[in-house]
Amino acid sequence: MKKSPFRFKSVLPGAEVSPVDWQDWRWQMRQSLKNQPQFSKQLDLSAEEIDGFSGLDQIFRVQTTPYYAALIDKENPNCPIRQMILPNKKELIPGFQQMSDPLGENKKQNRPCERLIHRYTDRALFLVTDMCGVYCRYCTRKHFTASDQVAATTQQVDEVVGYLKSHPEIKEVIFSGGDPLTLNNKKLESFLERIHSVETVELIRIGSRMPVACPMRIDQELLLLFQKYKPVYLMTHFNHPDELTLPAAEALENCVDHGIPVMNQLVLLNGVNNSAALIYALNRRLLYLRVKPYYMFQADPSLGTDHLRTSIEDSLAIQRQLWGRASGLSMPTYIVDIPDGGGKAALSPSFQVSQQGSQRHFVGWDGVRASYVSPGPEARREPLVDELYKTEWLQLNKES
Ligand SMILES: *Cc1c(COP(=O)(O)O)cnc(C)c1O
Ligand code: SF4
């Protein structure tokens, strides 16, 4: 076997913790750190950080697994992991744009059921639970996440299944929340089974930060579940190369070895990962582990997140620095989610500098100037399209 070009770090428990407990994801969840005294036991909190706890844990839940807390650099107040999970007084500063529901997910037209968001034609988001393994300060779904700490009820699932059956254009169901992998395998299987049984649903995606916050969650039984209800895609949420530890890397490889495609969605965060070097390092490691960097999100204008949001100029600059230099496979699509439920908008650098008729002039990523002469639109010929494909396409375009 080829020797790994990367050294993924082991994460070992303190002497007081038994390795068996440490490896048990339920133990990790039960032992999660939730308040300032618990964090103070593990880290040197600055006076400012201690202050950050007062009142702010009421605004948005503070919680992390002991495993994820162990990734924190105990002495460095600018540690990226620290900034993602510790409350900060800056969350109270009124800022540029702060919305409790930035993506318009509570709008009636996007929310046909309590637990379903249907915003794009052929896929819908199933809010399986509002629990997470770690609560990220930049979370875009603060309006839902951490509210009641409950999984969808049978009645709510019935409602979702009913809607899916009356909307055959929905081909993909994305399990989200909250984090679906905070549920145990039995509960998760009950949901997978119900959604899988809807004939028109072709594919299930699981969106989870548990591979980051608690890689022990990816146990053998879970992988067999994913196989049983295939095709299942796992969408992870690694933001920083320091999150790619040895246990996380092993969990990802294990998934892919079991035939489960894994994709990563990252969020650009100010002072945390807004550097081309960091994004490049993260994406090369992911790619080596056979995880496809899928989306790179501009942080949404969620309540109390101004200090964590990058400028769009900064985000675009990162993307431009990577373009052409970094493997296309390692390049995620940069997305700004249009507030109020406008949907995703992809931004990419433009290389076209001018156009004269059918001739478009470009300057390539490393400065080459050249033109592309395009056939005119009048040259278009209609290809043969099978009736079956036409029917499928009509379904996607019908008014629902
Ligand atoms: C992002 C998102 C999806 C998935 O979109 P893809 O571009 O297919 O990854 C689906 N539903 C909602 C509500 C979303 O926000
Ligand atoms: S894991 Fe996702 S849903 Fe949960 S707090 Fe973090 S960003 Fe929000």
C-alpha cells in the first residue's frame, strides 16, 4: 500500500478516561461539555472567553464532545476550533445583517411540513432531529437547531412521507437538522426505511458534522445501514485541516471502502479558515481520503455571526488563488445562499475580458490571452431525445 503523504494526528483521551469509553460515541455525547466550568477544566479560558459564556449560552446552545474539545489548542485563544464552538461577546454587537432565518426556511411556501423544507424541485430537506454533536456558533439554522432536542415524531414522518408521495418530482431526500447521526442506529433506520420505501425517492443524502465532532459514530452497524438503503451519500462538514485527525480520516476511509460516496461542504469563516493555504491543505487531504470537496459556502447572515463572516471579496480571492493551481477535483463550488430563500448562487471567477460578436476574449488563470470563436446560436440542431427522458424532464418542470 502507498504510504500516506499526510500525517493525520491521533487524538488520545486523558489518563482519567478509559479508551473503551472514549471510543463509544454515546459516551462522547453523554460527556459533552456544555458550560463554562466544564470548559474551564479542560482549557485556559481567557477572561473574555469566560465573559462570553454569560448569557450567550441562552442565545444559542453551547455544546461539544470531549473528542472535539481535545482538538483545541489549550493555550491559543485564536485556535480555529475554539472560535467555532465557544460563545463570544461579539455575538451581541448589532451588525451588517442579522437574520433569525437567513434562508427563509420558515416561509410557508418553502416549508410544506413541520419537518420538511422543499425549496428546490427534485430534492427536499428532511429535518430529522434538532440535536447536534457540536453547536457551531455560525449555524445558519439557529431558528430550529437546539430548540426542543427531539427527533421527528411518527406523525411528523407520516406527514413527510405523504408529501413525498404526492410530489414524485422529489428524487432526493436530504437528512438534516440538527444532525441525523446524533440518533442511534435503530431510530435512524426507522427513518431511512420510511423514506426509502417511497418509490419515487431515488437517493438519500445524510448531512452530518458527526464525522468531525465524533468520528466514533461511524461504526460498522451504521455503514451496513447506509449500504442497506443505498444509494446513500454522506455529506460531511470539515472546515479546517486540523479537524482531519487520524480517527476522522479512518472513519471517512471506512465509509468510502463500504461504497458510500462522501462529499464535504465547508463554510468560510473569518479568522478561522479564510486562507487559500488552509483550504488547499484541507481539500488535498479530503481528496486523498476519496472525499469530494463539494461546496464552499459563504457564511449566512445568521444572528450573532458578523465577526465570523468573511467579506465576499475575501472569499472570491481565495477561490481565485486556488483556480488553475489546485486540482479541479479538489475545488468546491463557491456558493452564496441568497437570503430570504433565494436559493444557492454559485460565484466563480470570470476569465472573459471582452466580446466581439461570436468572438470572446479571455485571459486564463495564469495570464494566457486567447479567444474562443463560437458557432452562432442559429447553428443549433435539435438532438434526438428519448420519450422517457422527455417525461422525466417534464416532471422537473411542471408547476407544483
Ligand atoms: C442546499 C439545499 C439543498 C441541496 O442543494 P444541492 O445544490 O443539491 O446540494 C436542498 N434543499 C435545501 C433547502 C437546501 O438549502
Ligand atoms: S452541526 Fe450544522 S446544524 Fe448543527 S450547529 Fe453546526 S452548523 Fe448548525
